[in-house]
Amino acid sequence: MLRRYNLVNGRAIEVETGDASILKYIAPDSTDLHALVHTFGVDEHNLQSALDPDELGRLEVEDNGTLVLILKRPRQSPGQQPSEIGVTSVGICLGGGRMILVQQEDADLLEERMNQRLSSLHDVLLRILYSTINHFLSHLRAIHALSDALEDKIVRSMENRYLIEMFALEKSLVYYLNAVTSNARLLRKLHANASRFGFTEDQVEVLDDILIENEQCLKQVEIYSNIVAGLMDARGTIVGNNQNMLLRQLTILNIVFLPLNVLASIGGMSEYTMMTEGIPWPVAYSTFVVGMVVLGTLTWLAIRNFGMGRPADRPRGRLVRMPGKRGSTTRP
């Protein structure tokens, strides 16, 4: 799908037909790919890199002076499942008075959150770079909320489903870390050659701010990735401990009902009726039931804290006055 834009009054306005200074190809088909290669002269290798989500970000200058950027960007929405979180690639070709954007999904690269008038295609490029960083930061906040929700579920969980989702979240953060790191290399290279690529002094200042924002974003991704990776063993231990606590409770129930089952088996045979032949059966069996309840309660009270690791009572030593030191005492 092809969408066209022109710069009008400091804004990127979409136009239906005619000449356009900005062409955005979304999930291009074979016809679009043919037009990009043969009509606009886009390098086929760079075109394939722009559609490859595993491609690292980079900056190149072609022989005709066209500036080519492979920019890493998070998916359009972070999603509700860790498996939906990931990164994608965006190809940007700037040269000959035209900008060509190639992307796999319909992401709004020209969003107007940045307070800057678009007077040239270089301003458009700066807005795309800035919006990419904003998307990473917003997705990190969503990932943080998703991580907290998974932690609350893991605390009460006795299965591995939420633990597997946490592993997927850790893997996604590694992808984010690689993407932001490759974008940082791209931005540094772009900043080092800004005058060569036609950036003005004001645009270089904006590029400085973008570099700082990207470094802060990189630090946040590193912190989130380290926290999630560092606590994976602890979360696995929590799930294992929940299972152990369940087994302990089931074992206690089994121990409590084991003697009761024996007595109930005896009471269900004719021997108990024979032993209580002189006692009315309502009284005899009521006494039997009450005895079972008392025995079960006493068994539960005796073993409810078994295996909880309560420290033994320490023996209290007798205070002995140390010779030669007035008022000094110790315990033998």
C-alpha cells in the first residue's frame, strides 16, 4: 500500500494523487517492490533489510548521494501478551528532494507529538527519529505494567504458564536492547556527518537532544532487562515453593484422615455393633463420630507445624558474674 504526503504549512499532509515529496510504502507487494527498485532506484539489498525484522539498524550513503537508514522500531502496539512484543525495521531513503519510507506494518511515523515545524525533509527525518524513541519509552512503560501483573500471578501460581510468559518478556527486552543499541550507533554516525548530509545548525541541535533521549531510553531498557533476567530464578523458586506448600497441605490431610479411615472401616463392620450390643445404636455411633472428630482435630494440631522449621527453644543459661570485673555478667 502506498501513501503520499506533502509538506504544507509546516505539516505533513496526506494527498491522494499527484507528485509527493514523501512516499510511504506499507507491506509492499511485488508491484511496489518493482517500482521501488526500477523507478526510484532503491537498492534491493536495502529494501529487503527494511522488511526484515531481524536486521540491525544502520546508516549508508549510496553512490548517488541518497541517504539510507535502517531504523529499528517497536511494533505498533505492545499487545497484552509477551509474545506479541517485538521490534520491526523501517527503511528510510532520503535524496533527490524525496523521502521514501518502507515498513512492514502501518505505523504512524509522522505523528505530531514533537513541537517542531516541518520545513524540510530533514525535519521529517528528525521527527521520525524522535517518535521512534517515544514509542520505545511508551512500550517500556507497558512492559513494566505487564511485568508487575505477571509477578502478582506468579506469587499465587503453581504452574509454569506465567513463568513461560515471563521468559518471553525477558526475550522481548533483549530484542529491545539490541534495537535501541543499533539505533544509537546510527544516531551517532548521523550526528558526526550532519553537515555533510545537509543538516542546518538548528537541526543539529535537535539531533543532539535526540541523542540524549536515545541514551536515556537505552539506560531504561538495560535496567528493565537486568531486573527481569536477574529475578527469573527467584520467580521459579516461588512457583516451586507454591507447589511444595500444596503438597505439604495434601500430606497433612492424608495423615489426618489415615487413622480416621481405619476407625471408620472398623465401625462399618459388625464387630463394633457386637462391642456396643448393650448400648443404644444412636448413642454408640454418635460417640463414635465425636471420637473421630476429636482424634482428627488432635492429629491436625499435632502435625500442622511439622516441617515449618521453627527454631528450638534455646536453653536459658544462669547469669554468672565475671571475676575481676564489677558488674560484668555472662551466660555459661
